[in-house]
Amino acid sequence: MVNLTINNKKITADEGMTIFEAAKQNNILIPHFCYLEGIHQIGSCRICVVEVEGAKSLQASCMVQVKEGMTVYTNTEKVKKARKLLYELMLSDHPRDCLSCSRNQNCEFQKLGELIQISEFRFEGEKSKTFVDDSSPSIVRDTSKCILCRRCVTVCNQIQGIGIMNVQKRGFKTVIGPAAELPLNSVNCINCGQCTIVCPVGALKEKDSIQNVWNALFDKNKRVVIQTAPAIRAALGEEFGYEAGTLVTGKMVTALREIGFDDVFDTNFAADLTIIEEGNELLKRVKAAITSKENTLPMITSCSPGWIKYIEHVFPNQLDHLSTCKSPHMMLGALVKSYYAEKLGLNPKDIYVVSVMPCTAKKFEITRPEMKRNGIPDVDAVLTTRELARMIKDAGLEFDELEDGEFDNPLGLSTGAADIFAATGGVMEAALRTVYELVTGRELPFESLHIEPIVGLNQIKTADITIENPLPEYRFLDGFILKIAVTSGAKGAEILMEQIAGSESPYHFIEVMGCPGGCISGGGQPRPTDSSIRQKRLEAIYREDEGKKLRKSHENPFIKALYEEYLKEPLGHKPHELLHTSYTKRGVYNEFLK
């Protein structure tokens, strides 16, 4: 431990801590801006400067480590003048269109100005070159609002390992983005949106689809169907002042009806459907590997469109390892425009499907040509959690006053297995709850059905599942040890994919989610998203699962009825037509597309 004094208060701190961390631990506020705990710590903004006795100049508290006997002052005249000057210089190169900015009242730059009491604009002059890049279907870059904090650079390079966001040029011409000022849609961006989560201002945001959805709602010739992903119900409340991890499923459903959607379905229904298709696909591949030596193992989950685009760019020769299943919301969209349209006697062209997703990459996914039938897209629009919150507010709804509603059927009932799709490890666990019982006739032998080794927020998690005394038709699996791995974030995916590319992977089944922690911290979720908030959302998702009577996908009665009435059998002709897809070789430089 180190003894030091901050603002005449004697404190102790762990050796190796920074001044900023020591102050925070002792409830001493030091204004800051570019710092992100555990992620980004480069001192680029200098807002967190403090005065340290014996130092020749002010010190960036997020960079300087504590020392024995150190004396620090955080609010001297010199410090306060420096902070205001630094802020005003940043503000001089920033647009002042706060009222029309999507980050108004949720902007860290705005809040910082209030904290350090900025009341005048002293500096005017030439502004940096600015432009808006809206080439991506998922993310919009507005360089006029960028304050060069470099958070997006850190998350893109060090957390996700994609590396397209970097500092370009120098001095007054500095800009953050892809090299050579290339637009986002021309580089190997995976549309994960993690940059939009950490951006403190409006320089990076999701492409807005709200007006398109309102236009559809106002069109009397359209039946507008909406579906919501499992991660939404554990995060939407944060936009209305609820504590992170508060489940607001019922209020969310009621809000969607009040807005005017004709049908409110649950993406979880299609998550259960995904498990039936994906589980049977896994068994088919394992059987082929054992009996005929046709080996496309490990099989890798395909629910995350950011992850799919990553493998298409970086490991294009390994696409055969991907499950051919569409992601759940694309499956539901396909069913709405086929099965449901036939039940209602409607032309699919007259149905408009909206998905509420925690993910900005889903906006890209719906533009893929593979996600259309007869020229009609499975899903017409994607709203993020943040966009849905804005629509609810725009509709004048008092969210906390709404009664709890229920999803519509037949595409609204789901099991607990579907809920945990929102968390890293959830798809794997949900699949094994069904596959193990299908093969053995017994429940998965883990407490509360949770496979503990793959629960949590660690980057890579593994487990072995031993098959003993299977049912007669699965006798070939007796004694088989199914080796599984789970990862979230592109960095972890890279490690597992390198093993596959080198023919060194020991696994049979791998789950990959494109965002760290899974969908609970997707690029479209409420800000901020840090480790403590991820944990609370994670716990909420597992509470939702454990609170349901049905917790295994194959127990869903509407799924059973769907197969009997329409799909007939897993992996059959109709499921292949509606629920499965193919992938595109892209290459790091999109060279395979040229």
C-alpha cells in the first residue's frame, strides 16, 4: 500500500494505481473525459490534470501512478483554469447544435461542460475539416463532432482487434477513421458498433431507421409487425431511469402496442426454432465425422452478423464451419412473410417487419441479398434499443406508468433457453439443453441447467460434455466427449479461428458472439456499457430464464405445432428454404468481391 495526500486528506492506495484511480476509490471526483476504466487510458484530453507537489507542470491523473508521500491537489486555481481552457479549446472546434444532436442530454462532453461550469465561448476561428460518412448501413461518422479522444481507436484495435479506426494525419488536420479517408462500407468493418458505445459525443452513432418505421406505421396498406430480441428487455429500462438489469418485458410490449404495431412478436420464439435446426445440424455433422469421416467440425454458431462478417473477411476459407442457420430475427421475419402471411391471406409485400435489436450489425444483415425471398426482404428495418427508447418518448408514453402486456401468438411464446441467447454462452447452453436430451432422453446434468464453465464474461470459456447411455438411435455417440468453446468479441474469435485454420482445434462446437459479453453489450444498447452493467444485464437474462416454466426449446408447444403444420421436419425442404442461408467470401481488402 502507498500513503499519499489528496486535497489535504490522507489516503492509502494500492501500489501501481494511478492518482485518478486512488481518488475515485476514496470518493474524490476528478473531472475526466477520454478515460474508460479498464479499456482506454492514454491521457489525450488532459481534462483530468492535477497539481502534484514537486512536479514542474500539471499532471494527467489517469497516467501518473501514486507514490509514497505524494501530495496532490485537484481543485487549485491553476488546475481549474487549465481545465476550463482545455475544454474551451475543444469546444472551439465543436458544433453547438446540441438541441438537434442525437446525444443531447446524454452527451459526456455536454455533461463535462456543466461540471466544470463553462458559461462562455471565448475562442472562435477556423474549424477542422469535417464530413459525414453515412456509407455504412449500420454506423454514421460525423467528424465535426469528434473530439479526438481516441476511445474508438482503442476499442476497435485492442478490444475487437479489427483495426479500421485509427488516427490519420497530424495537427489541425487530424481525423479518426479508416486510412486514406475511405468510407466505412469499403473496409473490413464488421458493423459491431462498439465504437458507438464508447464515443462520448455524436461523432459515431447507429444509422437512424426511426423515420422509416414511422412511415410504415402511417401507411394504412401495411401490416407492421415488430419483434424484440432477448437482450432488449434487460436494457431498455436504462433509457427511462431504471437500474441496469431491470427486466421491463411487459412494459416494452405494451409500449409497442401503444405506438401502433399490428403484431408484437418475440424473437425468442425464433431462438427456440434456431436451437431445433442448429441442434440437428450439429448431430448430423458429428455423425458424419464419426461414421463417414466427413469432417466439417467444429461447427460454429451463426447468430451474430458482426461475427459472420468478420469470418468472411479474415477467415474466408473456413466458412464451411459456420452453421447454415439464419439468425433468429431473420428466421422470424421469413416466417412472418410466409407462414403468417398465408394464415392471414396477405401478400408478403404488404407486411413490414421491424426488428428491435441490441446490435448495429443487424442493420447490415438485413441488406444481405441472401436474406431475401423473391426479391422481398425477410426483415425491412432494424431499430436499436436506443432508437426504440427515442420512439417511445416521441410517442408521448410514460414508460413507467405502462401496464405489463404479453407477446402475440403464435410467434410470441418462448422458453427460457431462448432468453439466454442474449448472453455469451447462452446459445451454446440452449443448444445443449436440447441436444443432450434428444440424444439421451435425460436432462442436461448441470444444476439449474446452467453449464457453469461457460457462464460469465471471460473471453474464452470451454467445457467437455460426455455422452453416456444414449438412446438406441444414437448408440454411435456412446462415450463420445463433446468439446465446446465459447467466446465473445472478435479478439477471442481470432484465437479460436487460428486453431481451426491450422487444423489444431480440439473442439466440436463453438459459439461466437461479435460483441464482448454477447448481445447484452451490443453496439445498439444504452450507454454506458461497462463491466458492472454487463454483469447486471447478464444476471437479469438468467433470472428471466429461471423464472419460466418451459426452459428447453424443444418443449415449446408452438414450435412443435409449427413443424407439424408447416415445416414438417428439422433440416427438411421447407426449413432449408426459409431458415438457412449461405455466406460470402470477402477477404481483408474485399478482394474476393472484386
